[in-house]
Amino acid sequence: MNRGRDLAKNTIIIAIGTICTKLLTFLLLPLYTSILTTEEYGIVDLFMTIVSLAVPIMSLQIEQGVFRFLIDSRKEEKKKREVISTGILFTVASAFVYLLIFLAVSPFIHNEYKYFLATNAVACVLSTMLLQISRGIGENKEYSAAGIITAVVTIACNVLFLVSIHLRVDGMLLGTLAGYLVGIVYLFLRLKIYKLFSVHYCTKKTLKRLIRYSVPLVPNQLSWWVFNTSDRVIVSLMLGLASNGVLSVSYKFSSIIIIIYNIFHMSWTESVALHINDGDIEKYFNNVFNKILYVFVSLGFCTIAFMPIIFKILVNDNYTDAYYLIPIPILAAVFQVVVGLISVVYIAKNNTKAIANTSIISAIINIVVHLLLIRWIGLYAAVVSTLASYLVFAIYRTHDVSKKYFKIRYDARKVFLIAVLGAGILVCYYNKSIYMSIAMMVLSVASAIYLNAGSMKQIYKKLRRKYV
């Protein structure tokens, strides 16, 4: 099987699980926003934000090293067991240390939901480790199935706890914990971790390799936390939890783009890591890079264009202010896709230090711009700072990879066209007249067809050869 087919196959397998689960979660947004107040929704979002900060610090991103080294060890049973055993033992030990520290400081934390910071963080770390093991050994079907199971259990518990038992914030946090736990049990049994894991296979040499690879990813992950979640902490502190609830809803729509991209990113990372030393890697990379970029530009434009309809259906009237914020995070998400597409080169080259360095610079830009603007433009400061930092991030990584490894090539004519189309769609969006909305929808669909015409023709020819 060639590189393209491998990439497509793995992407489809991962997509089935991820899209189904995220779609279910997204469709329940009307339920969540109708039952929870903006303040309560802000509390839930803030707690999950803090958990996402604790996880990389606790794990030292060791699961990323496990995934990367398992790719190289799939045909060597002993090395595979050494990587899995060492990674799991380190994760369990770090989770135990985290719990001890939490118990020591918990008397000073005066919040009724504080214990979820311990339980949900530990469950998330263990779940992430098993998911990366699944990917590393090539069991993408199990990875996808675990994602479906985790999401279904989480959603079912959320509905039960919110609608039937009326637990509100406790119900949302408890439902998330239940989803993690069921997913952990499923992967532990399906991957037969009890056969792969043994203390005897844990070695200092393997641990040093994992740490050397993974630790530079911690500041990188913290930088991503700054991008994706520090805005909400700043808004909660300076504008209040209700404002954070509005901001959280505005990010839900851009998160769709990132969720879909992350599906591709998993198989893209594996593909580039396996073929980074091929003689035609530059041609292969740029071909896929530009095609995928056009797909996500089109998705971003169409999401903005159809938002006047989507927003009224999915979001309660209490969150109307979120409507005006939405296009900016969507544009930021497109630049985040560019960053993600390029970053796999560093991973394939085992150059995780470069990932950390570029991430930190952009994270600092995000915080500084946000703090400078928040008193002037309020909630808009959060989304504008995110857009600015991702733009700088994308430009820097393009230059850095082109200089160190191979040239990243853009089609200048199409980039100019994308800029013009984007400006036109934004003008129509904020005008809010029915005629402008119709024009915006037509423009977005037409641009999507034009940008992806080449890819659609290739898909059509392949399907015709296969089925006609």
C-alpha cells in the first residue's frame, strides 16, 4: 500500500470515531446552554481548562514519546514492550505524585468542585497514555472505538445528571470523569495491556530516551494551553465567569475545524514520520500540505457563511454576544491548521526542542496582546490575540522548516484569492442583511469548489476506475 492510501485509510478510521463523538457532543450544545447559566457554563469550561494545564505537567508529555518510539518498534516485540512498560510505569508514578501534592495543597483551595481537579486530571493522563499506545502499535480501530465509547458514556451521563438528577456543574464534571474511566478499561482489555506491561521490561535507558524526547514538548503543550485556554482564565478574572461562558460558546464553532484537523493530524504525523527520509519527501509534503490547507480554508469560510442559520438553531438567546466573536476564532483556527501541518516535520526529525522554542514565542504574543487590549475592546481582545499569535506562529514555522529541512511552497495566486474572498465574507457576515447572508453562502460554496477542484477530480477518477 502506498503513502497516499495509508494516509487516507488511517484518516478515515480515526475520523469515524472522532466525528461521530464530537458531533454528538456538539448537538447537545442547545441542552447545555438551556440548562446551565452563562456563569455555570463558564465554571465547567474553566475547570476543564485547568485540568488541561495540569495534564502535560503531570505526564511530562511522555505519551508522545511512547507513540513516536512505538512507530519505530512495531516489528520488534522486546523494544515495544520496553517502551509500553516504561511509559505506563512512569505515568502511574507521576499520577501518584500529583495526587500527593494535591492532597497537601487542597486545604488551601476553597472551591466546592476542587476534587474534580484531581480525579479528572489523573483519568485524562491515563486515558491519553493508552490512546497513544493504541496509535503507536497501529491499532487505529481501537483508538477510534475508545473515542466513541468515552464520548457516548460522557454524553449519556451528562444528560442523566443534568436532566434527571439536576446535578448541574457537578453533573457535567462527573460525566466527563465517567467517560474517561470507561475508555481506560476498554483500552486496557482490548489492547491486552496486562500482557504487554511488565516491570521487568522497564529500563533506565528507555526512560531516558522517552524523557529526552518528551520533556521539550511540555513547554510546547503549555504554549498550546496559552493559545487555547489562557484567554478564558484572563476573561474569567477580568470580565467575569458569565463573559467566559459567552467566550466559550464562541470558540465551539472554531473547535470543529480543529477537531476535524486533529483527525487528519494523527495519520499525517505517522505518515511523515515513516517517510521523512524518502528522496521525494519535499514534493510529497507540499502536495498534501496545499490540498489539506485548501480544504480547511473552505471549511472555515463555509462555517462563517452559514453561521447566521446555525447559530439560531444551536445556541440559546442568552449567548447572543458570542455571534459577533465567532469569525475571528475560525480564522485563527485556519492558521492553527497551517502550524499543525508543518509541525509534524519537527516530530519526524525528533527535533522537539524546535517545537518548544517556536511555541513559547507565539504564546507570549498571545498573552501580551490580550492583556494590552482587554480593557479597550473587552471580549474581542481574547479572539484578536489568538488570531495574531497564530498568524505569527504560522509565518515563523514556515520560514524555519524551509530553512532547516525543505522548502514549504504556497500557491501565491490562490493565497491572494483566499485573502480577498475572506474579506468579502467578513463584510457580509457583519452586515447581517438577508441578501448579504445569501451572497456570503454562495461565495463560500463557490470558493470551496474552485479551491478544491483538483482534489475532487482526482477522487472522482479513482472512484470511477474502482466502481465503474
